[in-house]
Amino acid sequence: MTCAPPRDAVKWDPDRFFRRCGYQHKCKVTVLDKKLYPEHQAQYCADPNAGPCPCRLVGDAYIFEQYGQADDFWHMGAGTLANGEGRRDGTAGSPGVPPLLRGLGCRQPLHLHSPPGRQRHAGRMNDRRVMIVCCSDGTRPVIFEIERLDYKALYIQDIGYGECRERAAALSTVSEAADVAFRETFAEVYLDRDVPCEDLKQVAAACGAYTVTKID
């Protein structure tokens, strides 16, 4: 019997893996609600008045990315807090405290992020890109919304200049585009459904004769 090699001995190439689907993905994890069952805490817990989860705040959102140098799924999402600045020490997302702990871990975001996960959850939710999960604390569970964000990375020549970005923002006029965000060397076009790469190139060119050098 041959054991599988340790993970760090296998070269993980997320760009190659997810490019099979024709676009890139992120996962947005939002804290929807916190529940408390005081009768169970009183009966079973060492601290009968522990109260609701102190680590997470309702409304907190985390963005998990796996493109280029980003690999948020494999370090428990450290540094992924998208809001909630000025956190008190000890809350999820504050320095040194990863946002996803205990039962939730990073299994669910990665599962929804992957092609097998998308197939397994088809038909269960009214939006195939969304799932609702709960952490494993039996007396004070936290409810999360996990949303898969689909986008294409457009590498546009001269996209680093402010005026160019202002014009290229017209990419958001594509009917299927939900939003456009700019990185240092490329633009992220978030899509509600798949759009042919040629259509995106034509829109970019119409913004001011820009050249799209690559689309991931």
C-alpha cells in the first residue's frame, strides 16, 4: 500500500485547475446570524453563562481568493477580512486570529469553489453559487452565507493609468457583468453568467482602443 505524498510535496496549481471552467472564482463568507441556546449552556457547559460566540460579528465578510500568488484556502483565510476595521483583539479577523475556526474551517468555501462541490449542491439552493452553513458549536452556533463569485481576469494594456481605468470601467456595461474591480496589472470582471472572451475584448477595445493581452 502506497501512501499519498504530503501536500507540500505536490505542486498545487490553482490557476490551471480552475481555468478548466473558463473563468476564475472567489468565495465570499458572510456572518449572517449568531444563535444562542442558554438552556443547553446551563445544562452542559462549564460556564453556564458563556453567552453568544464572542469571536465573530454579524455582518463580517471575508473574501477567499485563489489566483496568482493568493492561496487563502490553505492558511485558514488569514488576512481575508473585507470589513470590520478596528476590531478588538481576539475577534476573528483581528491580527493573529484566522476568521474561520473550529467546525467550519475552510472545507466549505473550498468545496463550493470546486467543480465537484458545485455539482453536489446543484438543485439544493435557489442560487447555485450560494450555500448556508453553520459552525459546530452546539450551544452558540454561527450561521454563514458562502457565495461563489465568478469573474474573468482581463489583462489590458496600460490599465495601470488612472484615465485608462476610468474608461475601461465601461466593462461594467456588459449585461452579464455584476461589477468590475481593478488590480495592479489586470481588471476583474464579475459575471452573473458566462460571457465569451471575444465579447469582453470588443467592449474593452471600444473604451479607447485598448488591447486585451490575456484573459484568465
